[in-house]
Amino acid sequence: MDEVVAAIADPVRRRILEMLRDGDLPAGRIAEEFAISRPAISRHLRVLRESGLVRDELVGRQRRYSLDPAPLAELTDWLARLTRPSGWEHRLDALETEVHRTRRDRRAGRAKGNTA
């Protein structure tokens, strides 16, 4: 997970991942989006590749990159555990949901009784 976090820490690499979300792209097309050198983009792509977030394939003379979101799963799970309500907060949320459901059901019952 640390390697993935380090890879997405850089805004250029995050932007590359966003670009690849919609489909694979050649390295040249990725480089066109940034005001930095092509060797710098190559280094960013290498970091993403080594973290497992990006895969590359040689198609003819062109290297194409694609997103592999699988390594993000562990990070996503960890973040969810941090943000998920726990203990009493979780139980109070469930109670609030049940209260709203009961009120809705009672209103629906009264509406049926008034129309008959």
C-alpha cells in the first residue's frame, strides 16, 4: 500500500491516472498534456508502472499505457475504515434510519385509511 500511496502523492501522476481512466493512451499523448519534459513524464509513468497502477504494452512502435485500479483496493479499504462510523455513532445512525422508516410507514398507513 505504501508504494501506491507514494505513487499517487504527486499531482502529475494523479492526472495521468485520471487520463487513463477513460482508456489506454500512448506515452506521447500523455506527455502532450504537461508542460514538463518527455523524460520527466517517462519517470512518472515508470513510478506508476512499478506501483502496479499502470500497465504498458508495446503496440508497433508505440508504447500504450492503461490503468489498473486493483492496487487501489487496499488503500480504499483502509480509507473506508478511517471514515466509517464506529461504535455508538454507527448505532445512532441506524436508529435514525429506523425512526425515519417508521414515520414514513405510519404516514403511508394514514393515507390509505383516509382514502377508503
